[in-house]
Amino acid sequence: MVKIKLYQIDAFSNQLFSGNPAAVCPLEKWLPDEIMQAIAMENNLAETAFVNLDSYPYELRWFTPKTEVDLCGHATLATAKVLFDRYLKKERTEISFNSRSGILRANKQDEKIFLDFPRDLPTPVLNFDFVTNAICLKPEVVFKGKDDYLAILKSETAVKEILPDFTKLEALDCRGVIVSAPGDKYDFVSRFFAPQTGINEDPVTGSAHTLLTPYWSERLRKKKLNAFQCSSRGGLLTCQLLNDRVLIGGKAKMFLEGTIYI
């Protein structure tokens, strides 16, 4: 029998039962891919992160209930929270991860952890009827990033009230669709839909902010931005554009610590 530690963290939140829950499994060596995928499916959370502690930088992988993904912000934040709280010396404030998206870094600053991710480039989409049909509302403009479409709406209310067609969303040639607008209390708000990966709506999506931050930074002429992902759980993010990198910061709360028996 193999025993694997399991933690569940509410990421991008300063309180339980909000933000985005992620599972984290620290490993001494990699498990077979099919076992990691089965664990992610059993957890039935948006993401389960597996981190190999017998490597430097720590190797990090992310699985949804359906598939492995190239980048996940909230599960990286959750992993950093577990390592800072349970595995590293208290004076340690930085962690490096090796991933499918290259080297990623997490820095602890007081109660927040900041993720250092590569920026995405929003490329304008001229004909976006397919996005309009999928989200059941015509955006002002649409952009395409590496993995996602970004649809800009007029208001925070429009973002909150949108009712997309998930069947049409799932047929698009992307990981997911971000909808965003200027915020009433924050620089911008957003929601993220990704039925292709088994997640109709992700509560808080760190990786989406690698595309959102460059767009809103240019539009608002600000390098530092406060963002709110207005899903039913909600999540707060502090974003900063640094040339070809984006810093994405947030708090995290530990909800569960247990053991998987295989």
C-alpha cells in the first residue's frame, strides 16, 4: 500500500469556503500518470497539483478531473502555501518550480504569496461571432491568448449576469473563455469558463490573469492592478505587469490535511 499526503487549500481568499479550492499532493517520486489522473478525478476539484520534492527546482504538474494542463495559477499558489507552511524553514520566502510552462516562482510577502508567471499576449480577433454565440452576448472586443479567448464586456453587471452556452463553449478551439469588464470597486473583474477541461466555471483562475493583466494594464495605464473574479465563490488577486512576466498575488487558507491510500 502506498500512502500519499493530501492537502486542500482555498486559494486567492483570506477565508474558508471562498476562493478556488485546489488539492496538493507532495511526492518523493512521480506516480504513474494514470494514477495521478485518477486521483484528480477522485478529488473532483478544478485542479490537483503534484509536486516532486526530490527535485530542484521542484517539478510541478497540474491535473483537472479530465486532463493534465500546462499552467494553473491557483493550484500553484496552493502548492506554495503547503510547502511554506509544512515543508520549508520559516525563513524561506521563495520557491522555484519547474513546469510545462517553464520556471515559475512563488514569493511570500507577509500574508500573500506572489506567483511569477510568463505574460500572455492578447491578439485581437476580428470576427468573433463564435464567441458571441457561445457566451450569448456580444462583447465589445475579443482577444486570443495562448490558451484562452478574452471577451471584454461593458460592465461588471454584464459579467456577473452572463449565462453562457456550455455546449458551444466546449466546441471552441481553446482551453476556455474569459469574460471581463471594468470593476465597480476593483480595476477589473472577470469570470472563466472551461468545459473543455471538465470545469464549466472555474472559481478563481490565476493563469487567466497572465492574459488579463497585460490587457488591463495597457487600457488603464497602470502596472499594478486589483482584480476580482466574480464567480459564486469569488476571489481577490493583486496583479503586476513586469515586462514579459506577470506577478499574481493572493492569500490562501488551508482547509484539509489527510492521506490517500493506494
